[in-house]
Amino acid sequence: PAALALAVRRATARGELDPTQLDLEHGVGPIESGAVAIPRTTLAGLLAIDQFVELLPSLGESRAVEQAARVRTDADLLPLLRKALEPAYPLPRYLAAHDILVEAFGIGKAFGQRRKILVLTGDALTERMAGPAIRAWNIALALAAEHDVHLVTTNPLATPPPAPFRVSAGKFRELDAPIAWADVVVLQGHVLELAPSLKKQHSGKIVVADLYDPMHLELLEQGKGVADDKRAADLAGVTRVLDAQLERGDFFLCASERQRHFWLGHLAAMGRLSPRLYDADPTTQSLLAVVPFGLPAEPPVRTGPGLRSSLGIGGTDHVVLWAGGVYSWFDPLTLVRAIDRLRRNRGDVRLVFLGMKHPNPEVAEMDIGTRTIRLADSLGLTGKHVYFNEQWVPYHERQNWLLDANCGVTTHYEHVETTFAFRTRVLDYLWAGLPIVTTDGDAFADLVRAERLGVVVPAEDDAALAKALEKALYDEEFAAGCVERLAVVAQRFAWPEALKPLVEFCRDPRPAADRLPGSADLVKTPSVRGRAMLRRDVDLVREYLAAGGASELARRVGGRALKVAKQRLRRG
């Protein structure tokens, strides 16, 4: 009705026809039988509506054909209709009618509804935020432009800076109320284990699981010094946490294409890449999207003192910055040895570790930090060529330290954590325009090499690292070229760009295709019955016995029974 009414108003407005000329409110006078002049632009609109009525029977038939062939639901189409009654002509009377109709029929609410979105993190929300908190904060900030957002941390440290959305801290017992309030829950880390209602009474709630941090791979490296039985138990526990997220989630976020391949494998192993889901979206982009860690859209601006004045470093010294914490999966020892090499020829080289003490007290100090300080002490570098800033620099002040540096560095070992890692500190180097020196093996090393943003070196090679640092610090032409290219690449990682897949999903949030209650596969396949089923099962038994004997057969049968039980629980 609104579209038809707007079509009539468009016709009269284009023809500049007075719609009140036959209004009875003007009084009843002598009956006039003379013709009323109607412009062709007005008549065209009115005749089109008349023809629409004439064509309705055939339109109904063609619509039935189209509906029978549909493979997308109304929910899939809804994001395309956020401006379902968009004004098409800049005519004052037409625009006035548009506003009246949108308000009267509630079109804006129906097609552009604000969602209630809960963002959950387990990290400390303070002036000194680490990666998970920074990511949760920027997710909340981006979504708050279109929705009602509540950011909640389960960490007791919650003294956040001012925000255009609600921020609070809550123990796991206090999460039920915000979860019940929300239409969509975005979570990360171990938070799902602290919110059991998402698996029970709120099991139908739409959940976005942020998998940007493959924490089980970190734990493999971090737990090297732990007793074998405890290390295995810790790893099994973290893996169960991730399994629960992968089983429960409706939409997943990862940080890179490498990670996307990794998590697709995990989802396949969990049975989530089902025919039902594949038939709905063969690309699986609607299930798992690349949402990298981002950086501010605006370039950094100095607002206060940086590392030079804070640590007593000279204005002409050449500074290498390690922007972030020192964790077990990094290799700061090779870096310190490289500085020891370089300072023999370049006496003004300085290495600064931005923050040794993690802002979240629940993150235990790691032995690698102590070993790094001891090595620098033993080489006589501490306070002369190597500086350790003990306290974490506040998030909104870090640009002052970045702008005092000449290049950024990250070094790590060659292991599986590196392969799938996304070193968020490198984004700060991009943001500040610092030439990057990095160990090979991760996604950012590929980016630095491909875009010529710095130098990539082999793992644990202090001689190559010293040479690379010298080039980044003292080759002015090379450094200037890196800075120019860094400015272009940085735009790809701005938070508004990075978070686009999540923003789009939250405009039309929906359960994953395989979690829709009572839904059927879009592509029908005949079920296996009778002798065909028996032959299939016999073939499987032979395959399992050949692969691992009776134990493998027992394991497979148990896994199949568990899968069937889970499917029945999900349907029921």
C-alpha cells in the first residue's frame, strides 16, 4: 500500500497537479462535466497502477514459479531491503509523502531495526588494554553506530575510558541478564564456559565466536616447562573450550586466510561442514569470515611524551621498538643478541620493549621475559642499548611511543603457532609508518615481503637480524620507501574496513543453516535403505578394521553414536 500511495504522489508531484482541486471540503457547487487537464507525467503513473491490476493474475503465476525455485530465505534478503521505500525524486511534495508513509507503516523499524548486541570478553578493560580487550572494544565501537551495544568483561579490572556504548564488569553468575537482553552475543576466549545459559535456556540465541587467537597453539609453546601430565590436561581443556565454541556458534571470525583454512579444518572435524550448511552457502563465507585485528582509521597524532623523554633516550638515537608483551612463543633472545652485534658499529642503536608487565593480572608472567632481561644484563646492554619499560603503556597513549621509534620489530620461533599467528603489534607499526623487521613464517612476514614494508629474516639468525635492523634504521632511502608503502597498506586494516563482515552479519543476524530448528536440507538426496545400507556399513567396518583393527572400529562406532545423539538433541 505504501509503494502504491507513493507512486500516486510521485505522479501528481511530477505533473504539478493540484490534488485538492476536487476536494469536497472546498464546498459543493454546480456539477462540472468539463475535462480536467492532466499532464502526461501524471497520467503515466496512474495508468501504470491500472496496468499493474490487470497483470496481477499472471504475476501471481510467475511468482509461484519463482518461490518454488528459491534457495534463500526472507532473512537472507532482508539486508538488501534496509531502504525498502527509498525516495527516488527530489520533489518536495514527494519527499514529504515518503516520510509520512515510512512513519505510518513502520518501514524503518521493520527493515532497519537496531539490534541489541552483547560483546563479551574476559580481558581487563582499562586504560592499559591488551589485544583481546582492544579487539572487543573496537567491535563494540563499530557496532554501536547501528545498534544498542553492551560490552561486558568477566575480568574484575574494568575502569574503561569513556565510550558511546554501555560498559560493565560481571561475574559469570551475573551474565544471564545481559544474555537474555541481547539479540546477538559476540564472545571470545574462555567466555562461553562462563556463560552456560548459552548452551541451555538460551541455546537458540545467535552467537558470534571470535577465533582470532588460536590459544591451543599458544599453549603448546607456553607449556613447555610444565609437567607432561599437566601440560596434556591443560591442552585438552583449552581444546574443549574451542570445540564448544565451534559447535555452538552461528558465525565465526578469524584473523587471516591462513587461519580461515585452519578453522575450516576444525569445523569439518566437528561435523559443522554439513550438506545442509554447504547447500546454503558453498563458500562458507556466511559461517566463517576473515576479520583481521585492525588499526585506527586516523593516523597517529602526538598527545604527550613518548619513549625518548620517558626513558632518557637521545633525540638522534636510532630506536628499534618491540611494541607489545614478551611471551613464550616469541624470540626476544635472538633480538638482544642482534642488538649486541649491531651496537659495535652503530653506537646509537637503542632497543625498547614497550611493556613487560601484562595489564591483566590473570595472565601469568612468563619465563622468557626474565631470561631476556638476564641476557641483556649479562651483555652489558640494559640501560645503554636495551631498555625495558616495565608498565604497560596506556592504549590511548601508545602513539606517542610509536612516533618516537625508527623501526618496529617482531621475532619468533619456527613452529605451528607462528604459522597461524596474527601479530597484532605489527599493526601498530603499520599505523605509525615504521619500517618492519620480522622473522619469517607468519602471515605478516608474507605481507612485509610482498609489499616491501621492511625486511624478513630467518628464525634464530642474529647475524641476519642485525643486518636487517641496520638497513631499516640507517638506509634512509630504503626506510623512506617503506614508509610510503606502509601508508597505503595500512588503509586495508583500518577497523571500519576490517570489521565489515561482522557489521554486515549483525544487520541481518541469523542462526547458522545447520542450527535452524526443524530445517531441512536445501538439496534433497535419497536416503540409503535396506541392502544398500547394509553394504555401506559392511564396507565401513572393513575400512576401519584395515585402518586400525578392533580399537579403531570401536572408536568409530562410539563417535558415530555420539554424533547421532547430538543431532537428536539439537532437533528435539
